[in-house]
Amino acid sequence: LAKTTQPISMDSYEGQEVNITCSHNNIATNDYITWYQQFPSQGPRFIIQGYKTKVTNEVASLFIPADRKSSTLSLPRVSLSDTAVYYCLVGDFLYGNNRLAFGKGNQVVVIP
Amino acid sequence: SQTIHQWPATLVQPVGSPLSLECTVEGTSNPNLYWYRQAAGRGLQLLFYSVGIGQISSEVPQNLSASRPQDRQFILSSKKLLLSDSGFYLCAWSSGLAEYEQFFGPGTRLTVL
């Protein structure tokens, strides 16, 4: 599984757009980029997955440049409840290769 | 809809005692099942995963074991707990067609004293 690098923590003000970055320089051709969110004392929750360019759902947008060596998760107009750890994962995830490798993630704190 | 249950929610056990954590999934068939552990201040570590009844793969050597006696039941066990076994244990499931999207249970907070 490709290794990912994320900032340890970041702060953001309520109501702002938050962009959370992830580096994955050795991403393979078949790898997808997946993001999870974890609140304290809860299990992670899937947010979004993408392969290239831009993916958007009701929760977030994922931006992936052409070289795919990094990705940015964008959360629009965050609220205090968006304070959580955000994990970036990269992997093939095809049948038989189903091991998600969670790092320490990026602790995002939303400030009033 | 699918739901995943874990129990107990919290557990305090002495060193050397046995452990049994149970996880069950409802609303789906033949799920992939996973056990993770999260130690304080650390990321999630995959301990075991299973793609079917009786099929268990271990990711790290340890004094823990897992079993899947039924399609939607996953059990994590230990014969003798160590202090280092303390942590937050999470069970998760995924479908065979979308393994990147795992659904996690509420977790068990285990403290070994």
C-alpha cells in the first residue's frame, strides 16, 4: 500500500472552507485515494473516494492533480461538529487486497 | 439497512485474564469483517480480517486471535491479556464489491490493569 503523509494538525474557523492535504508520492496506477473522518471515541466514517481530477458528494470535494502524487479534501463552510481526525488512504482495494492502512491522520480543530 | 454491533462498550480487565469481544452485523450477507485496534494517540492498526466463515487473516503477531463462527459474527479473543493490549477496539465490515468503504462499529474501550 502506498504511504501517505499528512499534517499532524490544523485549525480552522467556523464557517470557512477547509482544505486538508495529503501526499502520496509513490501512488501506483491502480491505486485509489480514500478519505475517512473519525470523531473521538467513534470508528472512522467513509467520506469520499477518487482516482483523478475532482470528485464531489454531499459532504466534501476531493481534488486530485494530474500526477496523482497528492490530494486535497475540501470541506465547505465547516462547523464545530467537523472537528475530527481526517485520514487519507491510498490503495488498490481490489478483491483480495482489502487492507486499509490508517496512519495517524490530520487532527482538524474548528474554532468558533 | 445494515447495522453493526459491538459489545461490551467498555471493559476493564486484569493482566493475565482472558478476553472475548463480539461483533455482529445485520442487514447484509457474506460481509468482509475486520478487527482494528487504536492505542492512545495512534492510528488504527488492522489486527484481523475475514472474507468468510472460518477464514481469518492475521496482520500482526500478537497474543490475540479471531474467529468467525457464523457469517455475520466476528469474535476477538485472548487467553491472557497484556498491559499493551489496552486500547480502543473497532470492528468493521465491508461488502466484497466495495472494500474501500468500511463501516465501523461503536467500539470497545479496553483497559488492562
